[in-house]
Amino acid sequence: MKGLPSECAVYAVFGNPVKHSLSPLMHQAALDRMGLKAVYVPFCVTDLKEAVLGIRGLGIRGVSVTLPFKTAVMNYLDEIDEGARRIGAVNTIWNDQGRLKGTNTDWLGFVLSLQAHTEIRGRRFLVIGAGGAARGIVYGLIREGGHPVIINRTAAKAEALAREFGCSFLSGAEIHQAGADGLINTTPVGMAPHGEDSPWPGDRLHHFPVVMDIIYNPLQTRLLKEARTAGCLTISGLEMFIRQGAEQFKIWTGLEAPLSRMREVVLAQLTKDANR
Ligand code: ATR
């Protein structure tokens, strides 16, 4: 077998399971497009501590961290930036000459996707869900001067998250009062194979100029389809996924990421899977 050239850089994703991750496809396409001698490898991790030690031992330059390790990985890094600390999750490790630095690009991927379509500063956004994904989104909205309002199936969790971040929340019973400059779904409701579900009543979507879903499989969730019918501007979770990856690419390589190439390959794969 032909070996890798000695100067070949190695990047990776750590997850379990990791088989369905689109990060290897997206990042390899980006590395190739930029003409970099590099490979991006998926690792199904069974021992996280040992895996992180391996980053240094093997000289892996950068790692994407996915479920279920985004919080646990924080125990094994040399540095964690403020955003990742506030959110309580690291999705990116950069091996900076042996120092393992943890950051979170999910919130920034979200912010950039939303800002490509609308202003955040001074505006009110209704955030559905109060789990790990919601934390990054609430953090990003506040950082950019927006006003999140959290609503969640378990009201106590919405309240706890709102208190932690100093923003407001609504109970489920107040849903009829809900109107805002945008609606953002951070729950898994509507994700394949449950594409028939939606986290929000279709007849209450016209109150929102912009509706965003963080789900990217299916590409057009029921929420987004109904929002489009209701005349809202819609943003798919694909944008957030691509942009969080582009920010990782920038951190690791110091280069601007080839965003459209990354979008192209991920879109092609998702379309292929949908037609299967
Ligand atoms: P993640 O870390 O990916 O955000 P999570 O921490 O499990 O995942 O959070 C999922 C969020 O989606 C939670 O806010 C959850 O609501 P609860 O706090 O009530 O559990 C919400 N969620 C998950 N399934 C849901 C469903 N079927 N209907 C409504 N909300 C749901």
C-alpha cells in the first residue's frame, strides 16, 4: 500500500457513532480544493481520554468533536476559550504545537447563517428547545446583541437556561403570545426518520419573518416547508453545519474555507441519501 507523504497533515472527527458524520466528506473536499496535502479521518472513539492523548502523540493538527463527547472532552484539553466555556461544549480542537486548544464554532456557524439573511442586533428571536444545541444558539444571539426568548417542552429547563444567560422564556401555555423577529428550532423534532413531525404549529408561523431549523436531514423539514408556505424566509440547518465547519477549517489552516465547495458536496450527499 502506498503510504502517506511524510508532510501530510492529519485532521479527524471524534464521535461514537461517527459512521454517518458528513464532516469527513466536507473537510476532505475543502482540503483538496485548497490543494493541501492532508487527510481528514473519522474515528469512532471508545476511550476519549486516550483518544485525546493520541492527538498530541500522533501530531493530529485538528479534531472535530461530535456526540457524545462535546462536554466530556473539556476535561482533557490544555485551554478552552470563553465561548466554549459558557456554552459548556467544545466542537473543535486545535493542536497548536502540542497545546490542545478547545473552542466552539457551532454558535458562530449559527450566527453567520442567520446574519446572511437578517440582522440580529436589537431583535427578538424565539428559540425552541433548551438542550445543548440551544445553549450555543442563545450564546450566539446574545453575543451579537439579539434577544433570545426560550420556549421548551419542559418549562423548568427553559427557565433555568434563561436565568443562566440572563434572557427571557415563555411557558408552553404562552405560545399564543409568541411573536418575534425570528423562530429557531434547536430540538430534534422533525429530524429523519420523523420528518412528519414539527416543533411548531403551522398556522402560527406567519408571526415570524424568519424561520430557521438546525436540522439538516431532511434538508427541508416540515417546519421549514410550512414556514415557506406561510411566507417566511427560511434557513436550513445545512448552512449552520457548513459554516461551523468552515470556521474549523479557518482555525486549523489559517485559510478562508471554500464554502461553496463544502456546501456542494454535503448537499449532493444529502440529496443522494434522500433519494435512496
Ligand atoms: P441537544 O444537546 O442536541 O440540544 P438535548 O440536550 O437532548 O439535545 O435537548 C433536546 C431539546 O429538544 C430539549 O430541549 C428537549 O426538550 P426537554 O427539555 O423537554 O427534554 C427538546 N425535545 C426533544 N424531543 C422533543 C419532542 N419530542 N418534543 C418537544 N421537545 C423535544
